[in-house]
Amino acid sequence: MTASFDSHLFWAALTSEPYWRGALLALELTAVSLATAIVIGFFAALGAFSPRRWVRSVVWTYNWLFRATPTLLQLLIIWDALPQLWSGFASSWFTPFMAAWIALSLNEGAYMSEIIRAGLLSVDPGQELAGRALGMSRRQILRRVVVPQAVRIVIPPTGNEFITLLKLTSLASIISLHEILTSAQELAVSTFKYPETLLAALLYYLVIVSMLMVLQSRLERRFTWSSGRRRRIQAPAVPAISHDAR
Amino acid sequence: MSALRAHDVVKCYGDLEVLRGVTFEVDPGQVKVIIGPSGSGKSTLLRVLASLEAPDRGAVTLEDRAPQPGEVGMVFQRFNLFNNMCALDNVMCGLVAVRKLSKSEAREQAIAFLERVGLAEHASKYPDELSGGQQQRVAIARALVMKPKAMLFDEATSALDIELVREVLDVMESLAREGMTMVVVTHEMRFAQHVASSVLMMDEGRIVEEAPPADFFSAPKEERTQRFLALVE
């Protein structure tokens, strides 16, 4: 069986420009989408605690809308439907990468807001009380005390989100974004050699995720407060989110 | 002129009236100890005095004006040190964030106050590496460094192992001797007897009785105080 595996083609695919460019594109798209999603999610999480009812309603509706509908549909609406609704989107700046960035950020922001909300809730209310007793403003307490402690709780589920998002970038192949999976499929179709071409793509995903895991464990240590930085922390109380349906 | 004063303070949580018109004052350099059963409103009174809770009626004044941020120091039962900061940063935090001092100035003062509570050598340790007694002493230093006009202690030794209580009480006693204005909620009757200028009994959101410790413990006037002391001693 292995005799039919063309290792030459495998290496050629692995080192070919479309592959590494495609992988880089997937990584870029994941990174910028996650970064944007964290910003959206942070403010949505704060909004969920707002005393104003309308703010909470906006956050709720946003979370509901983007979690209840398929990511693929969101991507198609932003890429295909939006330019027909607003002519501003029917111009050259609106590239497939832009469309995917917007769609994935909005989608992921909804999930991140729940994760960040749980992270903020996990910080002992006594911390805020102590800050107020010192005369610190709400914003100072958030920035210096609550957010750093919430970050530690938020890192592991955010690592999961990165992985999910990386895999979701392959959806962007249908709006002609030339990411790694598109490159692999093109090569597979032209050579008719599926094992070699697809395995090469698989390897790229494995490498990217492995790099992320190293980064994540460094970050976790960075946000653990012991001078020895060895403290074990219990699994965070973050609601499990099923990724299968996305 | 009273240092810290609560005038006819009413505080409700929903339907529950926790403070029912409390008038209370402490003069400069006085130490007032508040005792009473749980749910009597002691902690709520301290929180109102520290401006952590706004009263529904009445007012709190410091030297006959509204207290400014950081002017009334508070020490909590569960220490509430900032978990993401080492001891030194905990003590510096208020100086940098609220008093707007430069980091080097803040550091200098913070170290002096850590020395004051005997913890200078633990400056770089994080709260989870310190014992309860050490954490509480850092918390006291964190409040003192703000140069408060009054210090409030909310059952500061209740969460401590028995052998760690002494080191915290020692710090509190030396503060009292130095003339700090203090309001102390505690179950440490010996502390009340030896350090207090006067002792107050609270029950059901009211101050039932106030007297100098000698009179308060030997000849309490109110029946409620007699019953409480009989149970505690």
C-alpha cells in the first residue's frame, strides 16, 4: 500500500510556495480575527454587566445572532450580500481577506465575550472592594487588578478558540481566499494524488497549533502570580462551547 | 471636632434595614471598638464609613467635610490583597494610582511601611506565598501608606489561624499607641479591654450602648449587652 505513496511529491508539496503562502495566510487571518474578536468580546463582556438595559440587550442580541447561525452563512452574507446592500463594499478594498476577517471577527467575538465575561466573574469581588477602599476608580481597578487576574482564566479557552478559528479559515476557500486548504485541493485535483497533497496540508496545521501550544504555556506562566511561577491553577469555570456546529 | 462621624445613617438592602439611624463619631486619636452579634450591622457601618456603600439616609463626614478617596483606610477580614501583585506592588498601588506619585517615590514609601509591619524582606512575595498573618500586615501597610485620617478594621483577625492573630493585633495596638484614629470591629475582647477608648454594642442596626471599656465590661447597663457578653466570655 505504502508503495503508492509518492514521497517526492509530498516534499514538493510541503515546500511549495502555494502551501506556505496559504498557511501563512491562514495564520494571519486567524491572528487578526482573534485579536479583533478579543477587543469586541472584551467590550461586549463589559456591556453584559452594564446597568443600562439597552446595552445588555444589544450584547445579548449580538451573541445570539452570531452563535445561532452557521459561520459559513455569515461569511457568505458578508462577502456576497453586503456589497449588494451597500455600494461601499462593492469596491476594491473589500478583498476576500477583508471579508473573512470581518466575518470571523464578528463570529468569534460572540464566543470571546462569553469567555471573557466568565473570566471577569471569576475574580473575587473582594479585589474590587479593596481597590475602592484605596480610592481607585472603577477603570483603574479594572485595568490594574481585575483584568490581569481574568486573563489567567481566559488564556486556556482562548487557546481553544485560536485552534477553532484556524480551522474555520478553511471556510474562506469558498470566497476564493487562497489559504492552505485551497492550495492543497488545487494540487490534489491537478495531480490526482490525494494522500501526499492532503497530508502535507495537515502537517502545516499541526505545526501551527504546536507553536500556539508553546506560546500558550508561556503566557500562562506569565500570568501566574507566584515568585516561583509554579502554582497550579484549577480548570476555569468557563462554559463548555460545542465547536462541532460551527 | 470629630475625626470621623456618621450622622443618622440608614442603610437598606432591598427590604432589609441593616442600619436604622446610626449616629456615631470618633475623635482624633480615639480607638472605638464595635462588638455585637453577626447581622447587627457592624460591617455595614464600617463600609458606610469607608464610603464603600452610600447610605440611604444620613451622611458620613471626615473633619466636618466629605471624605476624599484614600482618606479612610479599610482592612478586611479576608485581607483582599491584590493577587496579581507582590507585597510591594500591593502597597505601592494606591500611591501610584490615586496619589499619582512617581514609581520611585511610591516604592520608597511602600518599603518604609512594609518595614513598619515587619515585612520588608517579603516585599517581592505574592499573596499566595504569605501566611494569613503576613497578608493581613501587608494589607494594613497598604492602607497606612495612604496616610489615612482614620483606619477601619473589619474583623481583621477572624480569618486567621489562632497562632497568627497575635502578630496582627500587635500591629494594631502599636498603631493605636501612636495616636491613629481607629474603628475596630472585633471579637477580641482582650483587645477591646486594653486598647479601646470606648466600646460600642450594636444590635439590629442600632447602637445599643457605648461606654469606656472598664464600665462596659464590668457593669454593662443594657440587658442586650449583658446577654451578649455572657455568651462571649
